[in-house]
Amino acid sequence: MFKNLKIGIKILLVVLAVSLSALLLISIIAYTQMLNLTKYSQDANIKLGITASNESKDALLNQSREYLEKLVREQAESANTALRQINIELSALAHFVEQLYAYPGQFAGKSVPFVKNAPAEILSSKFMLAPGVNDSDEIRRELRWISSAEYAFEGILLNNSMLDNIYIGTESGISYRYSKSNSFNAEYDPRARAWYKAAMENNEKTIWLDTYIDPYGKVTITCARAFKNRSGKHIGVIATDITLTQIIDNILALRIGINGYAFLLDDKSNYIAHPDYGKQGFNMNPLETATGEWHDFLQNLLNGKQVTSVLEIDQKEYYILSALVKETNWNLCISTPINEIIAPAENTKNYIESTTAEAQNFIRKTLSDVIMRFIVMFAVCTMLVIAFSYVMTLTITRPIEELSLNVRIVGQGNLDVEIPVNGQDEIGELGMAFNRMAEDLKVFMINLEKETAEKQRAKSELEIASAIQSKMMPMIFPHYSNSEYFILHSKMIPAKESGGDFYDFFWIDEAQTKIVLVIANSAGKGVAASLFMIIAKTLIKQQMLQTNDPSSTLDTVNKMLCEHNQQNMSARVFVCSLNLSSGELKYANAGHPPPLIAQSDNQYRFMDIKEETPLGVNAMEKRALYKTILSPGDKLYLYTGNLIQTMEDSDEQHEKQQFLDKINNCVSDFPEEFDKTIRTIIFGSTVNNEQHHDITTLLFCYTKKAQS
């Protein structure tokens, strides 16, 4: 029957069958792809939520660990510094008392009243005698020797609010006190007391006794040290009672999150400070009742091990860190619940899950709407195909189908496909247009990929270099901000493209009477310059801590940097070491422009140093060592960056003199204002605009000589 139909009917039936079949196939494929897209979107969102939550948890835990470790170390060091200062003061007083006994004729002394006759509630000297010891001329003579230390005792007590009193017990039976209290116990024998016995047994060092609660309810600890006569025999003990209120208040003030807190344990795992200290039922020694991981943590502290752990206590996970108070072997700990640390990550996970659920509901609703549109569109297209198929011919339908197929391939991302063009009619023009579009899009995608990769690489390198610079610079506060011997100010404004500037300052002796200042800039920019800066900074500090010799330090570091220096990196460095007791300043230079110094005339001038070769250039180069003496009031101004370039461009002597005249007009300003003025004089508005170099300065004012 089909053979007998007219050709028009055949074309109609063929076009209708092909058109409707193609439309139906497209609908099925589109619907299938949308279902796959819905499933992929749902799986991707769930995976995203889990991944984001886990990564957020890890990041929060790492950030919290770093912050809490820094916090607990700083608080432990603060407490240790306070107790160390008391140790130093008591040792000095013991030495002073030894001098009184060694040279009794050089100190007049005064009469010391019996404790009952001393003025009440006033800092004063008083004494008692142990049972069986009679008042005699020898006893009175020894008391006169001891009384000469009253002025030293007064200064120590008035300047240290933690000290409650200072007292002495002697082998002769004297109990001398310098305090406000006039309490009297006729049976009191200092030689039988624990503080006296412990100090005499450990007669070459200061000892700390266990804490106790004084009559006023304050946590107190006793510090004692034995002293000896001129022949070297230990004849007594000097001691003081320290109230730990200030240290405890500082520790209890540390509130981490909502339920986090800090606590302090002594060397026997007894609580010294805890938010629940003193409450009814509070156990003073947690080790007695602790179990599991909590018991292991406390046992490690008791054994001298510093621990950072995640513990389960009372069915809750806690993050606990510890730091040692070295002076007394106490342990400062910080505890915070894990669920508080990771709460933001859990909230993010819940938000992602709720958003994912909303998105899936929206996709399902949209899919239902699309199905309805497909049905309506199918019906409409069927009628349109029937209406317009009469005018279609086989020569038109075939190019259209071929063009449609190739366009779909291009639309799926295969830009290498070329649509064949047959003829120069509208279909041919459309094919050529699609070919040009595919070629242009292919070139655009290649260029975009290259440009994006280059920008990302440059951005990552700059971010890394900037992070390196900011993390390596030392902080003045709090360790250097309260010194009575000097004022220190530093500032670095990094360039848009990170360079290799750095500065450093650090103590090189335990007594903190010798300080080193370093300033430098390395050639180049980016990660390479920052890494070279880290190596140079680390090596310089290490060598100075060992030798305290700037010239030998630069020579040694130069040899190390010259080895395997294929990148030909170099660094211009100035290093100086100041003895705060004698004022002696030793310094050496490696290619750095001369810093500014202001001495007795309070006028800045360039330091007289030779132009040396930078580090990393010549391994055989030797640097000269320079010395001078600084007096209180003298200043040093170290600099790098644009200021160096400005000085190098100023060849004329009178231009440098004009520069010195300008900065000497503001020499009396405070360090921060002085530095700001100098930057304005040199750079003008450059600081607020785009920079091509780091701008780094370091100002040191010597205010007072330290005690040797």
C-alpha cells in the first residue's frame, strides 16, 4: 500500500515520523539527563557538606590548638617571671645579709624592738628568741647586724605587692621579722620550722615550699634561702611569704568560649587555682579520684611531661593543653570542650544540609514542571509538523538533521568537530557561523585557561611571601614593651610585591642585659626572597646566641649562604649587640647603608662604617668589627627599603646634610612619632600609594644602664 501512495504523502509520513521520533527521543534524553543531574547534584551537595564540615573541624581544631598553646605558654611564662623575680630578689637579700655578717664593723645598725614593743600594722623590724635562748650582748650585736638590711627589705616589700613579709631565722635562735604583723608565739623556734630545715638542706639554692592557705584565706607559698658567714658556714635562713592572689586572678580570668577555663596544679598535682576552688566538695588533688585518660594526663604532668590531649571526662570530650611554670615546677592548664570549638563547623554542616534539601525539593518541582511542558510541547510540535511537513522536502530535511546533530556535539563540549557545509543557502551560512563560533570559543578557552593559571600562580606566590614576612617578624609586646632600660619601636609596611626585608631583636643572656638588633633586606621579591630571608635571619640569630660577635657571625653566615647559591641571592645586613650594663655597642656590616646614631649631643649622624659586600656574594669576604660606648639617652635608627634607595641616589654631601638637619629637628619626639615624621620626610605620599619595596625601620632608645 505504501508503494502506491503519492510522493507528497510519503514525504509527509517520513517527515512526520522522523520529526515526532526525534522530538520524542530528545524529550526522553533530556528527561534522563535531568534525572542524572538531579542525582549528581544531590550526591555532590551531600559530599560537599561532609567535606566542608570535616575540613572546618580540622581547621578550627588547628587554629584553636595554636591559639591555646600560645595563650598557655604566655600565661605560664608570666607567672614564672613573677616568681623568678622573687627568687632573684631573695637571693640578693641573702647575699646582702652575708655581707653584713662578713663585715660587721662597716654597718652601724640600730636597736631592734621585741615583737610586743613594735608598732602595730606598720612595716617595721622586730624579733623574738627561741625557747631556751637568753637575751645577751652577743644576741643584740647580731640583731644590729641584721637590722642594717631593713632598708633593703622595705624597698623590696613596697615594690612587690605579692610579698607579705621578710623574716630571718638564725642558728643562734633569733627570729627576726620585717612585716606589719606583731603576732607572738613564745614557743616559736625558727630552727624547727619546715622552711628553715629545707633551706639549710638545700643551702646552695632558693627553695619553694608547698602552698597553704594563710589566716586571711589567701593561697600562699614560702620562698627561702640559706645564708652563710665569712668562713662559709651556713648560719641562718632568710624567707618570705608570697600571696598568689595576682597570679591566680590572672589565671581564673582566662575564659575560653562558654565553658572553657584555666587551672593551676602544683608539683604534687594539687590544685592552686581552679574556677571551683573553695566550693563545697571540691577535691584539692584530682589525681586521687581521676580515671582513664584524665588520670593518665595528670600522671604525665606529675612525671614532668607537657601534654596536649583530647580527653573524655564525664562523657564529654575536652581539649586540654599544659605549660610548665619552671621556677616552681607547677603546671598551668587550659581546658575547653571540643563541641564548642567545632560548633561553627557543625552549624555550617546543618546549614548546607538544609540548603541541599531545599535545592532538591526545588529541582524535583522543576522537573515535574518540565515534564508537563514536554507533553504540551510534544502535542504542539506534532500539529506544527503536520501543518508544515507539506512544504518540506527531502533536500531540506537532511541538511537540517545533519546540522542539528553536529550542533549538539559542539554543545556537549567537543569543539574539534567541524560542521560540514553543503551549499551557500541559509543552512550553509548557519553551518559556517557555528564553525567560526566553535573555533573562536576554542581559542578563548585556551587563552582563559593560561591566563587563569598564571594569575593564580602569581597570587599564591605573593600570599605565601606575605605570610612568611608577617610571621617571622618579632613582636615588641609584651616581652620588650615594659623595659626600664630601653624603648624599642619597629614597623614594616610590606610592598605589593613582597620582598625580603626583615628585622629582629632578641636577648642573648639569661639575665637580659645584652640585646641584639638586626635589620636587613635581601635581593629579589616573592617566595624566593622570603625563604632566603628566613634562612639568613635564622642563621644570624643562631650564631649571635653562640658568639655575641657581629663580625664573626656575618662571616660564618656568609659562608653558609654562599654554598649552593645557584639563584645568586644576596642580603644586605647590619648587626649590633648592646650591653645594657656597660653601654658597649659592637656592630658589623654586610653591604647595608650606615644606620643613624644620636649620642651625647643628641644629634643624629651616619655611623662611620665601610661599604662591605652583601651576604651570599663572596664566601672569602671578612667583615670588620666596630665598637663604641652608648650612654643613657643615646639612640639608634635602623632602616631599609625606599629610604636606602633615597640615600643611594643622594651623592652630594650637602643633600645628606640637609636630610640630617630635617630629622634632627624632631629628634626629641617619642619613637613612634619620630619614625612617622621620618617616613613622611623621606617618602611623602608614597606610603599610602603603591610600593615597589618594603619599608622597614627599627628605632632603639637607650634609657638606663642595667645592673650588672
